[in-house]
Amino acid sequence: MYVASDPRARLAADTARSPQDLAAATYARFYETAPQQQSGELRKWYTRAQNFVVVYSEAEAGATLVRADQPDEFAMLLPDPGSRATIAWQGQQLEVTGHSIVIVPPGASRIEITAPGRVVQFFSTAAADLVAACPPGTEEDPNVPPLEPWPEPVGGYRLRAYSMDIPPEPGRLGRLFRCRNFMINYIYPRSGPRDRSSLSPHSHADFQQCSLSLEGSYVHHLRWPWGNDAGSWREDEHVLCHSPSVTVIPARVIHTSEAVGEGTNFLVDVFCPPRQDFSQQPGWVLNADEYPEPPAAGPDRKDP
């Protein structure tokens, strides 16, 4: 990017926004804050990004999570293998074991926890009541366009559950699943710290990354590109987050996450909407046959 007096300013314009328009990252450390809502069997924390809300819950047996009039699909993780839940939607009932991803359709639904564990739900900001429950302080990310849901699932809406008991496969990235609004990368846990000589700094042009830490500790390294106005430059951030926590990384910010815990480190990455670049890799999205891509997806999204 060049100032107006620079001769190079006459070259083809970069349509991307200037670095002065980049948003701040947000860090929600659930382990050091009281829950926003609490009942006898349920403790709930909320945080949000530009297009979505994260609800992290610790649930005992008998707890219920009810959506009376949910406007669109939402995704749910049951990360603890010993947990159990019964999900009801429009006359359908589904028994779900832990270590699973669940996609719940729009409308009224009821989730009853039958064996204790953590529940992590991802909703679009169409759920206005959940947006209102989030703590203040989220900065608008001007580089993220409004959410446009992907096509409806093949065969119509129904309850869908996917076990994460999936062995690694050479050449495939993690365990990727998508629905209309979200893509979830259920990354394989790492034992011990990450090799500091093999980090992967990169950025995303027009979507945020949600990094959900479920076990262990991570340092999130972030760098904001410089613009012409040095007064608006941001310092690099190297932020330590233990578990459970959610880090929302803005669009166009260079980032990489370094596992630093001595034991198990377990991170889940979530994107809203689904990523086109990941979707275009054969065999990466494990439920691609159920959730098609948009018919005219537009240009590929490239990460530096």
C-alpha cells in the first residue's frame, strides 16, 4: 500500500483493506472467569466473533439445553468420551455418545445430558438472544463479510452426529466437518510442546479463526501488518492461554498457535462460514456428501 504521492500508487489498486482497518484479537479464558449463567447442573460461558457465538458449558447428568425457536442450524461438540446426551428435534430423537460433533437443525430442540461432560455449541449471530448474553468488548472486524449460509443438506434437515474416533490419514488435515454455517477442524491432540522450528504463521483474507483450547496450554502468536500510519501500528502479541479458552483471530492478521503444555494439548479450530480452500481438497471434509458447496463458490481463498 502506498501514499498518494508515491509513484507506485498509480499501479493497480489492492482491493484489500488497509492495515489500519484490522481488528483486535479476543481471548476468552473461561478458567479464570465466573460463568455468565449457572443453574444446579449447568455452568455456561459465552463469547463471540463477528459472525458467530460460542457457548461453553460444563454439564452434569440431568442438565438440559433448550432452543425454543432457533433461526438456523447450530453445531455442538461433546469432547469428553464418557459424556452422553439425548437430543430431540421435531419428533426425532438421537442418543449421542461423547467424543462427537452434532449438527442440530433450525427450530425447537432439546438436549438432555445423561452422563456428565463438557458441551461446546456454535451459533450464528442470527441467534440474537445469545449475542446479547455475550460479555461486551468484541471489536468489529471490517474485513469479514456478513455470513451467507451454504446450501441445505442433502435430503433435508435432520439430526446428525459424527464420532471423532477417526484414525489419522496421510495427506488429510485433522478431522474436518462442515454444516451450513460452520467448518470444524477437530485437530488430533498433541503430546508435549510443539517444535518451535516448525510453526506455521499464516493469515486469512476475509474470515476469522476461532481456536478452542480444550486441553493443555497454547501461546497464540499474532502479528498485525503495518500500514502507512505508524501511529496505528499494533504490537505483536504472544498470548498464553490455558484450557478451556477461546481465541478469535481477526482476518488478515498473521498468526500461529504453539502448544506449550507438557502433557496433552488439544485445540479445535472453527470457521464461519465453511472454508472453500479446505473444501476443495479431495477427501478432507468427511461429511462433504451431506453438505454440498455453494453452486458458484467464487474465487479460491488463499492463505499466505
